[in-house]
Amino acid sequence: MELELTQQLLTENDCYKAGRHIVPKGVMVHSTGVAQPDPEVFIRRWNTPGVEKCVHAFLSRDRAVQTLPWTMRGWHAGVGTSGRSANNTHLSFECCEPAGHTYQGGEMVGYDVAANQSYFDDIYRNAVQLTALLCKEFSLDPLEPGVVICHAEGYDLGVAVNHSDVLQWWPKHGATMDQFRRDVDQAMRDEEDDDMTQERFDAMLEDYLARQAQLSPSSWSAPARAWAEGQGIIVGDSAGDRHYRSFPTREETVQMLYQLTREDGEAVQAGEGPKDETDPQG
């Protein structure tokens, strides 16, 4: 199912008003840390002055809502132990968590894995699709180290404050960030296959034919080539290139067949056709 992406920019948020921009080098995945599946709740609360946080999008089980322009610097990671911040390099989105649990010391309490499996599957699928979209948009390789990370990994890399998301949640469903990165990569490859257009096909075919034309013929065809050239069936182009490894067009095929109708060393004139031995004028 294709991701539904809408836009509700948080224009009243101080982050938006700061108006700083970045060149995106990666994507950081967050989860909200509260049992609230409706992104509209966060959008209403965050779209106001004095809120010192802002991400590029919120993700629910049925859609994604963009909340900052993609190239705008978000407030989502904080400053890590290295003194650096993923705010300066990474796009960000929050995965909304299902209802029914609480938190204690960063751990989910009362979370029903089986009951929430369907919800998680939808969130995970949408996270893969949104990350693939962003990686494609900004020419990012999700398999490169440090490109696609979660907040917890950002802390380990020294570019984010100490939060546990999404590793406090996703592993409960058997999901790892390594698998997520592979799934994003596969989604990008699948999309490339789906993006085939006539123009792209024509360009690929033209490139293939040009490479074929540069290949030398095989030695086993030497006698046949010598005969065909001697008969004038294969004469080559204006540069003398015969392109033996290229595919003949129908036009070229009938021209070669036409050459085979030569009589007494002269090609039959157009429209004349070969002689009919029963012609009384013959």
C-alpha cells in the first residue's frame, strides 16, 4: 500500500520561525514516547510558540504528515556527547505509538505485543516508505553507516541526547534497525523498477545498442563474414563499421535479402524484380 503523505507545517513553532536550513545527510527515526496514536494531537500541541522541539513529520498507521520543509533544520536530536548534533545533518520523523501503555524509566509498561502487532506492522511499513522517499529525494544510501539511524543510535554515535527510541519498542516485535535499513534499501530498488518510463527505456536501449555495436565479432563467424562482404550483402556504414554484434532492423534485413537477388553481379533495380523465365519478351 502506497504511503499517504499530507502536509501541515508547524508555522507557529519557534523552530520553523528560526528558518535555518540544512543539507540532509541522513534520516533519524524517533517514536513519541507516549501512548497516543493520533498525530493531530502532537501537531496541535507543537504548533505554538515556546515548544522547544520539532520534527519533519509524524507517522501514524495510515499516513505521514509533514510538519517542516524537508531542508529546514529540525529540533529533534539535541547535542550529543561529541558536541555535535544530528539536527544539523538528519531529517526526522516521530512514529506515533498505540494506546494502552505507560512508561517507567524509559521502559514500556503494560504494552501488549500480540494485540499491537497489526498496528506495529502498519507503522513499520510506513516508516520504511517514508525513509525510502527521503533517501531517494536527497540521494542518500540507507546502508551507509550513520545515514539511517534511530535516536538511540544517534546517542551512541555522539550526535543526540540520551533517548532510547525506537529500541525501547521495535525489538518487542522482532524488528531491528539493521533490518530496517535493508528494507529501506529494498523499497528504493523496488521503486526504481516501478519508475520505468518510455524515455528511460529508450535511453537504456540506446545505451545497450551502442555498447553492442562496439563489440568485435567472434572468430567462428569469419568465413560467413568474408562471404557476405564479398557478395556485397554486408557493406558497413559511412565509416566502414559493420557492427556485427548489433541487431539488424527490418529495413536492414530486407536490404540484405535484396542484395541476394543480384544477377550477373548487378543489383536488381528498384521495382524491377528478378526475371521471369516464362516472359515472352525475355
